[in-house]
Amino acid sequence: MGIFLAFNAALGQFAAGMLAMTDAISTVINSIPIMKHLTPIIENTPEIHAGKRDPGTLKGKLEVDQLRFAYTKEQIVVKNVSFSIEPGQYVAVTGPSGSGKSTLLRLLLGFEKPDQGNIFFDDHDIKQLNIQRVREQCGVVLQNSFLISGTLFDNIVGSAPLTQEDAWLAAEKAGLADDIRKMPMGMHTVISERGGTLSGGQRQRVLIARALAKNPRILFFDEATSSLDNLTQAIVIESLERLNVTRLVIAHRLTTIEKADLILVMHQGEIIQSGSYADLMREEGLFQTMAKRQLAI
């Protein structure tokens, strides 16, 4: 009997140890995806603003010269990209998925540093500018932009010292004001994290309103209107056209880019075509092929 009790106690300790080890292994496995997200933050060099030039009030001129960027030696994402945008001009960037459009936008915002080439804001090299002051004058909607848990007002103004009137004005420009008026609490309506209580189109319009709230000098949109119906998108585009701001918009929908002053077509990291909508529709090439595919749907 004593031998059995001793064996049973030892077996219990062994089983408890194995269970603890299994829990530890499970914790490590679950941490791997989190570490993949944290690695870029840990490895990234902190931004240093001291000694950098204040850009002042931006006019909205933007120039890119022979830009090249690669995540690895084998993965060149942006290849020798050059273009210039004058203040108030509307430039659209389009092309197949994976052609480097979003990476180009990250480079323009200073989130990534190019391997070669230069970026100029109002003829000033971005490397010499206080990038935080540059970003403060830019309205940005990225593909992975998200809402926060809080009121619609909080989501539109963020940490900026803006008023209810400013928030309503931004909502009007984004074609969102009528939707907010129909909500029981109006601008004080509380939404869940990532805006789960809103439709896809409403979430995008809140993000657009946030980008417009501070009256930016430059707008950077990455598929910012992809979930909007044609009528709502037309309202947003009409509002943006009345603003005297520079716009660089990444989009696939023809209705989004057809009124652009200049369209840049990217493929495998390079700009392979550029011109107005009418010019590119007449020219045999990737843009015409993509456009015909959409028009046939």
C-alpha cells in the first residue's frame, strides 16, 4: 500500500510538471505572432527631431527623385521612382496589389527610410526636416487605420485642440454628417474599438473626417474610399476638390481617380505609365487593361 501511495504521489508530481511545461510551451507559441509585430518597433531607430529644420507652413509641393527601397536584398519594393506634385494638385497612384504603392506612401511619411533617392517637401529634403512637424500638416488615411473606443467626436478630433464645430465641419466634408444626425447621441455616440458598430463605409468616412479635421496642407489616402458607394464617394470627392490642398491618393476604382490631374501606374515597384485619365485610356498598357476589366463588370 505504501509503495502504491508513493508511486501515485510521484505520478501526480510528474503530471503536474508536464502540464506546467505544456502551458509554458503554449505561451511561447502564442507569443511568436506578437513578437513579429513588435520586432520592427524594437529594431527601428528612434526618430530624432532635435536639430532638424521646422518646415513652417507647407505649401504642398512634393518631389520624389530616384527613390529606391528594399525590405531585403531580394525584395526590392520601390525602384527608381521619380515624380513631382505642385501645390493643390491631385495625383492618383494605381496598379496591381503588391506593386509598391503602400510602401511608397510609407516612405513619403517618413515611416521607412529609402535606400537611395530623395524626397522633398517644398524643395526641402525630408532628411533635414522635423518629420513630426511635416506629419502634423498632413491628413492621412492608411489601409490599416483604425478607430478607437470612444465617441465619434473623440475619433474625429483625436488629441487636437478642436471644437464640436470643427468636428461637424470635417464630418460634412466626409459625407458623414447626415449619418451622425440620425444617431441618438449624435457626435457623442460611443463606438466600439475598431468601429465594429459602424458599417464599412461609415468607418472610412470617420477616418476621412479625422484626416480633414486639422485642415491639412497635404492629403495622403490609401484606398480611403474603397468601401463607399458611388453616391457617397461623389460627395467626398466633390468636397475634396473644393479644398486647396495637395492630394496623393492610392486607389483602384476608376471613379476615384478619373478626375486626377496626374495618374501614376505602378507595377513591380516601378512607375511604368503616367498621364491623365484620358491619355492613359487611349494608350495601350496596364492601365487600359485594368480599366477595361472594371468597366466590363
